Amino acid sequence: MVMPFRSARNLAFSVMLFMIIGVSVYAYLIMERNAERVDEIVVVQESRLNNWYELSEVIREIESAFNRYQTGESEVISPVMLLLDKALRKVNEMKASGIYVGELRNLDSLADEMLTFRQVAFLYATEVKTGYKYGASGKEMKRIAQNALIRMNELSNSTLHYVTDKIAKKKEDLLGNIDESQRVLAVVLFVSIVVTAGAAIFMSRALARPIFELVTAAKRIAAGDLDGKIEVETDDEIGELKEAFNHMVEEVQCSQDAIEIEKNYVDSILSSMNDTLVVVNADGVIMTVNQALLNLLGYAEEELVGRPIGSIFAAALDERGANSQTENPGKTGDWQKSILNAISSTKCFNWEVTYRTKDGRNINMLFNSSAMKNSDGEVISTACTAQNITLLKKMEADLDKINKCFLNFGPDPGENIQLVVNAVGSIFGGKCVFYNKLDGEVLRTEAGWNIPEGFAKESPKEGHICVDVIAADLNEPYVVKDLDESKYAELDPAIARYGLKTYLAYVVRENDIPVGSLCVVYDEDRDFDDDEKKVLTILSQAVGVEEERKKEGNKVKEAYAKLKEAQEQVIQGEKLKAIGQLASGVAHEVKNPLGIVLQGVNYLEGKLELSEDDSEILDMMVKNIKRADNIIGTLVEYSRATKVTLKAEDINDIIKVSLVLVRHRVNLKNIEIVEDLDKNLPSVAGDKGKMEQVFVNLFLNAIQAMPDGGKLFIRSCQKKLDAPGDGVGRRDTDTFDLGEEAVIVEIEDTGASISEDNLQKIFDPFFSTKGPKDGTGMGLSVTKNIIDLHRGFIGIENRIDGGVKVSLTLKIHSGG
């Protein structure tokens, strides 16, 4: 008969408890006895030893202080006496403590020697003060003192050895007792272990049969059999465990039913999702896909599951998620690993990627992924969703075309209408695009896109489809399908001639009056979504606005010119703002890394034995790093040029100082400087440092424009601004009034001229006609910014004889 587990457990626990109590009591008695002896050694003996160490240390200090006095390093004997008093107090304390019974004789001898040393040391000091008046007596006192010190050291050292040996003997006796105690404890512990092991075997045998039943039942559940239960025979812990196991089986049955319901629910959600879903394991192998992905790519589920994630991409992903590799769907190499690394290393949001369908088409997708990790932080799978943005991309492209169309608008409404028609053709495609306007009884084509040769641009209005669009005056696009079978096919021979099938149009209104139709025709059947209809509506309204502008004449042209100027000012302001923001962050974020890279290159040049090619590469790297650093420095300087301190300055002095700064380059290029400076000029309102920067920039530009030498003309004069022009007049934006006196500085070179197109962009940041080694394209931008802050203006034009002329108009200081 098998003993119940509860009885076996109680019996085994009783035996083990008895053994634990017995071993604990025995260990406590041994430890208490040893603790008393340890306390004696630590508290009493170690205290005695420490006191003797301290006394010996004081005696050595007395000897050292006395030697310093003998050699003349110390002028007084008082330090020796103070240390001697300290030693005597220590001896008296040790004698009074009552724990130095065995060393009392030595303590008395030490005290006598210390007193003797005090007397002779004092007499010796007296002799030293009197200049050795008694001669031999002083030397005798010195010898007696030295002998007393020797005996003091001998007494302290011998006593120290005696105490040390005594403590060592006590420790040896204690270690012997501890060894004996350890042997007895080892025997007791061995017996306890044997008894505990027997009790454990006894309990395990009582526990084995029910555990075996539980294991067998667990295996059945793991195999999917949830019907079997375990018979409960006892009411002890094992019986409770069997009851709990049976209850767990019931819960698992309920959970399995719930999981099945949840699975069906999740499958229903996945199947109804419009966005695609693909789940991959840690190796990048597809585990799950939803129906939206299968419908989009044209695969069956079994064709994708088990394949690498890269199979659905047209190219690899770079760090930003963009497609980075040439499309090659048949190759599954390292680029597919790059996809897995990109999507599993972090959460990816709104990456634009390209999926490849089964039939080879590419589809633009907005991609998101999230790596799922276990408790150790290891990626176990990654869920990837993506939204088809093909239509969105098309809309973005269409809006970009519309934006470019509007940005290219000029003062001529007719040209603007043609731009709108071209934009319609670019966006909608089709056979051709027309803007037809009703003029009395005639329908006239005002603008067209892809108009076939021989097309009649004027036709009677009767029966024309565009006339019906104008007459209907609908607030929505007008669509006619099956055009070749409609009533218009008989009235308009062009429909049959060009095989037209679909017509899309929107009415054009001029001051709310319908006057024309903007239409697209197709030689195929075509459907249009709401977004396309909105685009045509916007462009048709733009045509209506341009028709209204035709009637405004010169007033509208002038208004448009002002608007264009304001737009350019806003754009320029935004550019300057962007450059300022860029410069504020670039200095720290880029200059420091560039400095580290430059130090690394310089370090490699000194450490490595480089071939000629390697040296050239490193030299090229250094030059480009310095060029980048120069660009950053110029940007920072540009962003700092936000205010100036205006004082009365002699512009001729500033010009001469600036020439000195570039004199070396002038001489190097064999350039002749021709000065014509008016000596009677009034002072200008200027910031000397900023104006020097302006002239140095302009001089360097002129020098670089004359690589083979030439002439540099510099003139200054005072002039009355009696004609309106840039910055001169009665407009709010003018900085000079008509009739105002100003200082003019002109700088001319005989180098190459600048093309008319480049003259329009000469002050744009980073624009340069030089090579990458000759500048950053920021010099003239900085120069113009400084002149603007001085409330002056700068003009650049080509000379008739070749070269460039720069004119500066500067304010005269109000104080003269």
C-alpha cells in the first residue's frame, strides 16, 4: 500500500526538523565558546598590542626629533620634550589600566629611562645655548641621552615581541579548537544530509505516482485531447492539485472555444482591411498575409507564405525607407537582407516604397512596420502594413503641375490661358484639349493642346457640344460617353474623323457669365473620379480669371507687376529666413564633425606610409573638408549680418584698407589698379567692418574674373539722384528720395561678362558661375544683405567693352 503524500510529508518534515534543531544547538554552543576566546584576543590582547605599537612609534618620533635638534635642523628642544611628555602619559595610562601585569617591569624601566633622557636632554640643550661653555660636560650629556634612547627602543621592541608571541599562542589554541569544532560539525552535517536524502526519497516515492498521472494527462492535452480527466483519490495537496488540473482542463476547453471565436473575428478584420498586411518572422520569411495584399499583387496565399519579404518589393530600402536599388525582382541577394534589417530594427512610419505585382507592375505604397519582441528584447516577428498611394501620388503630381503652371503665369492673359490648357493636357492626357469660346454665332478655339493638323479653329455654334456646355452653365463637369454614337456625331464631323469616344468639359465664366468651355476629348472609353473633376474645375476657373483680366488693361498689368514683385520679395525673405535657420544649426552640428574628420585625415597622413595615389586622395579629402567648412563659415557670417552699427565713415579710407587686404592677390595676378576717388566726399552712414567685408568680396570677385591679368577701376563720387529707378522714388519700398544726394562707388573689371540669365540670379545664395574650388556662392548674397542693412542698394551690369561693373549707392551721414 502506498502511503498518502500528506503522511509521508509530515514524517519526513519531522525528522528533518529534529536534525536541524540539533545541529543548530550544537553549532550555537561551539560558536559561543569560540566567540569568548575571540573577544579576549580582539578586545584585550589586540588593544595591548596596539598600545605598545603606539608607544614604540612615539619613541621613534622622540629619537627623530632629537636627531634633528643635534644636526641643527631644529632650533629648539621643545618638540622633543612634548613628545617625551606624550610617551610618559602613555606609559602611565598603560600601567593604570591593569591589563599589563606581565609587562609592568618593562613599563617601569621605560619610565625611568624617559626621566633620565629628560634630564640629560635638558642639560644638553642648555650647553648648546651657552655655546658649549663646559665642553666635555655637554658631550657627556649627549652620550647619556643617546644611550637612554637606545634602551627605550630596546625595551619597547622586546615588550612588543613578547606581546605579539603571546597573542599568536592564543590564536593558535583558538584555531585548534575551531578545527576540532569543524570536524564535529562536518560529521553532524553528513548525518543530517543522509537523513534528509532518505526523507526526500521517501517523499518522492509518495509523490511519483500522482505526478506521473499528471504528466500523462498533460501530454494528452498537448496532443489536443481535452476530454480526459484525472481521478481524485485523496483530499491532501495532491488531491487538490488533481482537482485544479481538472479545472484547468475545463478552462482550456472554454479558452479554445474563445480563441476560435477571436480567430474568426481577427480573420474577418484582416479580410476586410483596405490596407495590405504581411507578417514576417525574424528571418524575414512571410508568415501571414491578408486578402487586400493578395488582391493588390495578384498572388494566391500559398504563393507568398514561406517566401522572403523582399519578394513583394521592387527594390531595396535605404535608411529613410526609400527604394534604393535598381529594380530586380528575380534576385534575392543582400538587398533583401537590407529590407529585413530596415523593418525589424525599429518602428517604420510612412515610408514610400514600391511593391511589385505578380505580372510585373510597380505600385507606390505608404509603408509602416513594427517589430514584435520577446521579453529578452529579441525580434520574433514584424507586422508590416501598407496603403496604396498610387492615386495620391498622381494627385500630388497633378497639383505640382498646377502649381508650376500658376507660378509661370505672366502679364499676358492669353499666354496664361495656354499654360492652363497645356497643364490640362499634361494631367488628363487624351486625344487633345481645347478652350473654346463663344463669340456671337461662332465658336472659336482660343487655345489648344495636341491639336491635330488641319483642325478648324472656328466653327458655327449650331449643334456643337461646347455650346451646350455653355448654355447648361452647370456647377459640375460635363461628361459625354459613347460620343461616336451620340447626336453630336452627326453634327460635328471631327468626332468621326478623329475617332472620339469620350468628352469631359467644364464651363468657363467671365464675371459669372458663361463664355466658353475647357474640354478634353478621348479616343477611348474613359471614367473620371471626383478628384479629376475637381482639378478640371479649378483649371477652368483659372481660365475664367484670365478672361476677366483681359478687360482690366494696363491697370491690371501694373497690379500684376506689383504682385509679382511682392511675391519675389516674399520668396527672397523666406530664402533668407531658411538660410538663417540653417546656419544657426549647421555651425555646431557640422563644423565639429568636419573638424574631427580633418584631424583623422591629418593623423593618417602622419601615421601611414602612403603611395602617391593615396596621398592624392587624402589631399583631395582635406581640400573638400576645408571647402565645406568655408561654406559653413560663410553661412554663419551671413546669418549674423542682421544688424549694423552706423557711424560717420570715410568711404575712401575703407576702400584703401580693403585694397591692402587683397594686394597680394592683385600682384599675383598682374592686375593694374586704377583709382579715381573723390577726396571731397562727405562721410557715409556705415559700419566700417561690414563695409570692408563688402569691398573685399567685390575686389576678390573682380580678381577671379581676370585670371590672366587686366585692370581694376575703382571710382567714388557724390551724386544727386534726380531720376527714378531701383530704390529711388516716392514708393514705400524706395530708400532714396528723388533729388537726394548720395555717395556712389563703382568697381569695374576687364574680365569676362555675365550672361543675362545669370545676372537675374547673381544675388541668390549659393549661386555661382565659378568652379567648386573658387567659392561658395555666398559672397554676393552677403554683400547685398549688408548693403540692404545700410539702406543702400547695389547694382551689377556688364560693361560694353567686356567685364562687369558694380555700383554701390550709399547714404550720406546726417551729420555731414
